[in-house]
Amino acid sequence: MVRPKTFAALVRAGGPDRFAREAAQQAARAEQQQWLAALERWPVPHDAAMAALHVKYVRDLRRQLGLGQPLTVVREQTRERVQRKRALGDWGEQKAVCLLKRAGFQNVRDMNAESFNHPFGDIYAERNGARYLIGVKTRNKYQVSGLVNPTYNVRKRGADVKTIAQQYNAALAWVAIAVVPEEQRFSAYFGTIAQIDHAGERFSIPMRSEQTKGYECLSKPTEECDQSIRAEWSNGGYLRRRH
């Protein structure tokens, strides 16, 4: 900002205090930029606690300066998120097989072993003369925000699931597993696509507590412990949970 050259112009500009504040802000920003450059130039400490503090300093400075995260950081975060979701999903499919067998289903088999990344079903199973093609959806119970994850997407929009069901002469169904990695516990439910179609949730499974009461609970008790659940599968929402 151009400095005023007359007293009247100084008054109109807000007085000396305004320029003092702006100078302080500019100096602070320059100092922040220098420290950010130094932190991003220095190697990350080997000690885990110091490394976490290093990351926090960089994140905070970039936020204060109005900068996004470096592309390398964004890519690494994306890679870690994909790996976490894949590991959680793989565990969920294996757990669903065990839970379905325990619930009396027979001829339970992994559909992805027959057709990689099957368009709907992960598991084929039978019970009481009925055939089911079952999609398994495993999620953190809490969203990143700390709120309970309210719905799990069960099929892609536009997918001709009726034709898929006819190929197997089976009803389309699902297993939804809500996991709290930090406490190594989970809840699991079984239901059919017809149930959620009827509820007006054609592409997602409603998972609030008042809705899960209408599903068949596969976990015994409602929340079951499993030491094979890994803490690193967490999205951080459990620590921010809100009721």
C-alpha cells in the first residue's frame, strides 16, 4: 500500500496503527515462509514423535500461508488411503465368509476368485433353499469427521444388477461390516437389495442404529472383537467421534 504523504491522507488511511499492523503481518509472513522453506529442506527426523511434530509444523505453516499441501504429500496420502481401504475390504470379505457360514449359509464361495472384481457380488451362498449373490461392504464405523458413517454404497449407479442376479438364479444381498480399528471390534449385518429398495435406499445401505435393528446381525454379540483388525486401518474418525 502506498504510504500517505499528507496528514489528511494518513487519517483517511486509518492512521499509523494501520501501517504498523500491516508491517507486522508482512514480517510475520516472511518469517513463516523462511521457516517453511527450512523445514521442507531439512530431512524428516527418524524419531516417530519428532517426525509427527515436523509434519505438523509444515502443515500448520502451509495452512497459515494459504498454501495447499505439496503434491508429493497429497500423492502419499492418497496412496496410504487406497491401501488402507483395500486392506480393510480384503479383511471384510474374508470375515464375511466366516460369519455367513456361522449363520447357517452353505456352499459359500468367493466370487472374486472366479471373476476378478465381480460387478456386484463378492460371495455366493445358499440358505434354506434360497440362493444369494452377496456384496460385502466394510467401512470404518466413524467418518473422518467423527460422525457415524450413515450409509455404505453397495452398487454402482447404472449397473444392471437384475441381469447379474438372473445369471446365478439368485437374490442380490449384502453384508455390511462396521469396524472400529482402534478397539479391534466390529458389527456385521446381512440383508437383501430388496430390503433397501423398499426403504428407498437403492444404492446404499442405511447404517444408523435405528436402521440396523431391521437387519440380521451376524456378529455375536452386536459388537464383536477380532484381534486380526489392524489399528492402521483407521481413518482417524474414532478419536473425533461425536454422538
